[in-house]
Amino acid sequence: MTHTNERVLQQTVEQLRFARAQLEDRVGLLERENAELIQQLKDAGIAARASMLGFDRLPPPLEAPDTAAVQATQAFMTGAERQLLQKVCAEAEIMRLYQTATRVPVGLWLIERRVWLAVTRDALILLAAGRRPLAQRVQFLHLYESLYNPVTGELVLGPDREYRVGQVRLPPVEGSQVLAEIYGALAPRKERSS
């Protein structure tokens, strides 16, 4: 690559970083304004809550593991990440595997690693390889208040149980599919108790 191309590439990267920082600041401002508006409506006696993707608008849960998609996603994992996935999910059948945009510290000085999200028949498993690896398994039973925040692009695990990772960044289609798996697994329990 020539010196001119490197400089142009570096300028483009800097412009993208600046644009991303501006967008993140704007998203934060919108979230704060939304929270203030909801509080004002509640103070006025109007039932209001943050918008979320409704259960009736979710795609259907998967009937069988999407092994082709799981294998394709595993191709992007490092060797250490694949070993951690095999160790944590040894007996669990992985329905889907997602590469999130979330990064967490894993014991390496000033380095954060990507969080991978594995969906099994009854749990979400969050993984990140490192000296202090993340291997967080959460049963669907404990995720009955989870939602997808379209403003931040995050799947929020709820209710908050002080998870090491309480939300992960996913595209809307993937976030809604994960919610479909969670609520699809919980629906039979709700129907039985009604």
C-alpha cells in the first residue's frame, strides 16, 4: 500500500470514529430525553414505559438447531474462543450462535474481547476468551423481562440480576430472534399456569 493510500485510509478511519462518537452521544441524549418524558408522563398519572419489541411481533422460535449458521459463525472465532465454546456448551445443543458488537475485559491489560452469544434450548450463554474468561449462562426462566432496545441496538437481559454482562449489542433481526427463543421457551409455562 502506498503512503498516500495509508493516509487516506487513516483519515477515513478517523472520520468514522468521529461520526460514531457523535452518534453515540446523540443516542445517549435521546435515551435520557425518553426516560425524562416517561417519568413526566408517570408523574401526570399516565401509564407509560419505554417502547420495546412486542411478543406478538417476534419471529417464530427455531424448531431445530441452525447448524449451518452455527458453523459459519464459528469460523470467525479464534481457537481459544472455540475451545471455550466447546467447554461451556459440551452437552448443550446450540440453536444459534451470534457474534455481538459488545466487548468486555478478560484479564488482559487494556484489551477487551468480543462477546459471543450462544442460544441453547433453555439458556443464553455469553462467552469471551482470555485470562479471566466470560462464561455466563442464564436460563430463559430468569430472562422474562428481557427486551431489545432499538435506540442503542442492545439486547437487554432482564430482570437485572447484576450479570457480568447485562446487555449485548446485536442487529435488530438477531436481537428479535434471541427474544423469540426466550419468550418461545417461556410461553408454554405461561399457558400452563393460565
